[in-house]
Amino acid sequence: MGEAEESRLAGYYGELKKFIENNNYQKVIKVANKILADDPKEVKAWQCKIVALIHLDQFSDALNIANKSKLTEQLAFEKAYCQYRLNQVSEAYDTICKAADVTPRVQELQAQILYRLERYSECYDVYREIIRTTSDDYDVERETNLTAVAVNCALDGTKEEDNIELDDSSYELLYNGACHLLAAGRVNEALTKLQAAETSCRAYLTQDEATTEEEVNDEVAIIRVQQGHCMQLLGRDREALAVYNSVLKSKPEDPALLAIINNNLVSINRAANVFDSRKRMKTAMAPGLEHKLTSYQRSTIGLNHCLLAYHTNQDEVCRTEAQKLTEEYPQLTLEAKVIQAAQMGREGKLNEARDVLRQCAQDHQDKALYISLVATQILLAKGEKKGACEMLMSLDESEMYRQGIVSAMVALYVSLEDRGSASAILRQAVEWHKKNKTSAVHLGELWRHAADFHLRSGDAAAAAASLLELRKLDPKDVNTLAQLISAYARYDVSAAKTLSRELPPVSSIVGSVDGDALEASLGHRYFKKIQQARGEGSPSSPASPKSAMTPGTEIKKTKTKKKRKPRLPKNYNPNVPADPERWLPKWQRKGYRKKKDRRIKDVMKGTQGVSSDAADKFDITKTAGQHKPTQAVVSPQAESQGPRRNMQKKKGGNKKKKGSGW
């Protein structure tokens, strides 16, 4: 390269530096093109051109330029970043692995790509290495990212670290630390930390006076939504609902956050408020969210969509979504098959549902109990009690002789009026627990349930035998002794009398009770009611002879009226506030609009075309009572002055006649 070319390149690079400092990226591209026209192997010019296009958000053009250049290893970082921004994540990982030098910026981009690929364990190791080998102004951001990776590792079960040492220097670290606690199942601690993160975030943002309330709400929204999720997990649905609605009122623009809020609201609604749930689920499954949500979040939303379709009797949609869950998220295969089996059972296809669940039990042997209980529930929903008993009897002995399972089978056999089978199940369960030497607590509970069952069935001898075994476990239990005496009293009075001597004296039970204090605790109103029942009257009122009680008379008990529980409509939703005007008549409500009545118009009178004012003059009903009849005034009669003459008027007066008259 000659001196003239070197000086020209130096001038170009001087212009390039000036345009970069002024953020004039269009001019940067033009100058870079001039440099590349002189020397196509100038790596700096290629990098400046690609970075300028990235700043202009022209990622496709930048990627095309990187592909056209033959400097694959030198431009690996820029090319991988363009692929990452274009959501070509797998290609970006292959490209970044070909980088010539593994610099810190290459490692950080590699960690980001691994996070998007959901290879959290590898991503965690890369971030650990970056934090160990570098120290600059971005250490807090790296710690924040490391915590986010640890949260997803905890959800996947790839890392077993329950505690990660973090400082509380930023609200992002507090938030990610709370999410890690939440993933570990420590919900109360997570909620406390989230509240601290919200306080820290508000304090940090309000330091700048130019920050608006809307900007603060946008930044705090994700923290508040996570608080609502914690409240849901703690069973505080009303508080969670209030949090979600308050966030929605601020109108957040993040589509991922909106999807999560709407999904959580659907889970709160459950089978109620179906139309609202459908609308919200449509928002949660909007297109374009596949790159903004993790696969765990997308699978959860998909499962909720399938459940919503099942509860709203959208059978075809439910089948399609269940099949989609099986194909896209293999980890949810069991849940999808259970929904399919439940739908078949609702349609009356019990054999097909049983086959689906049997196959599930073979594929997921660790979930055999759960699958059997699902099958039992499907059979019971169709009234198949005998089939439900057979399903429970097919369980392994270690599962079948659990207290809850035994109790369910006894209840089912009793409802089928098969007390013999119920008694046999109890006996077999007791023998199995004795043989396997399980805890005395479980065995004692089974003996007690067996005794109660036999007493209700009228088999006092079998009940006494069970109570004797129970008493061997705890000879000092007074309740067991009392039940045993009660059982003996039904068929062996002498044994009951003998055992009754072992009962503790009454003084040992009620000796420490203060009678006066007990009566005083009942209150004045109780004694007043007792006096009224006996007819004694109040102490201040004189005794009446009618109310006086004589010995031997029977005290009549006053009947207490039971309060009837309020009957609520079937579609009643306590979360929706009731209309305050629901008890007012319609004509007294705010939105009432009076109907027009055309029958009140004036009746047409008179000839057609005559106005109503003219017609009123001839309507006697409208003038009645306005003119009173006048009385005739009698005046003295004047004397007559002779007969009157009828004077005829001359026609025409003084007018001149036309024509000549003859």
C-alpha cells in the first residue's frame, strides 16, 4: 500500500471517527463503503458498517453484509448478534462458537444465547466464569442476570442451590432473589422480598424529578404482578385479583406481562365468568409471544387454555389443544392425557377413558396412585360406584391401605349396602399395618375407625374387639375406655360395670371448675331467658300469680327459630359487586327511560284540516262552567207612545246605480 493510499485511509478513518461520535450512522456507512472500496480486507470498516446498521435497527441488512464478507471468524460476534436479534437463536449459537477470540463480550453474548435456548445450566456456568474473570461497571447487571438464570435452574431442577448469596444493592437483585425463593417454594419469604423490591424501585426512580408517575408504574408493574402470584399461591385470591386489576388500570405495554396477568386471572375465575375468561385467554395466547415467554410459561398458558375449553364444553377445541400439548410440550403428556380421559368419561366413553389412563399408568409408574384416583373420579361422576371400588382395589397394597383410600372404599361399600366388604377392608388394612409394623398412630386411627364403623352397624362385639386393640396401644386413654364401656353395655353389662370402675372420679374432672365463675360467664341475658322460661319474671318486676310456678309443673321450652341460610343464585360470583339499585323498582333507577305513549294525544274534533284551536271553540266540554247564566234585570216599563212602525232600510244607500233604469 502506497503512501497516498495510507493517507487517504487515514483521512477516511478520521471522518469515520467524527461521524461515530456524532451518531451520524448514515454517514458512517458511506465512509465505510469508501474504505472497503479501496481495501475489502479492512475488518474495522466492516465492523463499523455492520454496527451502524444495527443502530439503525436494520438487522437483516447487517446480516446480509456479514454473510457477503469472507471474514467469518473476525465478524462472528456481529453476525451472531444480528441472528440473535432476528430470533435465529440456534444459528446465533453456532456462529458465536466459531469466534476467533473468546473475549468477555463474546462470552456475554454466548450466555444470553444460552439463556434464550433455555440451556440454563450451561448459561449459569458461563456467567460464573465472566464474574470471576472480569470487574467493571457492569458487575451488578451480571449478578442480576446470574440470579435470573438461577431461578430458571431451580424451576427445571438442574441446580440444587436453594440459597444464593446476593446483596440488596438494586431492586433488580431483590426481585430476582425473590423469584428464586418462590421457585424453591418459600412463598412467604418471597412476598416479603418483593415488597422490599417495590419500595426500593419507587425510591430509586423518584430521585429523578423528571420521572413521571406513569414511568414508575410501568417499572413497578412486573414486581406487583409477581406479588399477586405469591398471593394466589397462598390462597389469597381476592388480594391477588385487586393487584392484577390495579396493574391493568395503568395499561402496561409489555405483551408478555399482559399475557401472564390474563392467564392468572383465568386461573382465579376457574369455571365461573366464562366469557371474561375466554376474552382473557385470547389475549394470553396472542401471536408473537413465543419469543417473549419461556417454554415453561407458554406450556402453563396452553394447559390453562385446554382446561378452559374442557370446562366450557368446547369438546373439539379441548381435543385439539390436548393433542398440541402432547406434541409441543412432552413434559405435559400426563396432564393432556388426563384431560382427554375426563372428556371421554363425560361423553360416556368409559372404556376408552380407562384404556387411556391404563396406558398412562404404564408410561408413568411413579404417578400410578394419581392416575387411579383420576379414573375413580371419572367413574364416580357417572355413578359407577362398583367400578370405582374395583379401581381402588387394583392399587398396590402400600397405596391401597392408606387411611384416605380405606375410608373412601368403606364409604363406597356402605353406599352399595355391602357392609361385609367394608368390614373386610378394615380388617385387611389393620392386618397389613400390623404385619408391616407401621407407625402406631396409623394403626390406632384404623382401630378407631373400625370401632366407629362397627358401632354404627350395630356389631357391638366387633367394635369392642377393635377398641381392646386400641387400648393396648394407649392404656391411659379415657376416651377409648368410655367407648369400650359403651360397646360392652350393649351386649355384656357385667363387663361394662367392671370396666366402669376404672373410670376416673368425677371430682378429678370437674374439681378445678369454679361454678360461680362459670355461671357468671354465661351473662345476664342467659339467666333472664331462664327466668322467663320458668315464669319467674325479671327480678325488678313484681311476681304475678299467673306466672308463679308450682312444684311438679312441666317447664315449657321456648322454640328457637332457626335462621334460614340465604339462598344465592347458581351463577352468583362474590368477586363481582352487586348492583346497589337491584331492590328499587325500575322506574326509580338511574338508567330508566320512560316509554312514549301515543294514546295521550289530543282527540281530533271538527272537520278535516281545521286546527285544534278552532275546534275547541265548538267543544262544549271545554267551555262548560266558564260562562254563568245571567239573571234578567227587571226594569220599570215605560208608557207606550203609540204603535211602532217597521221602517225598511233602503238598499244601496247613496250609491250610484249602474246603467239607465227604466
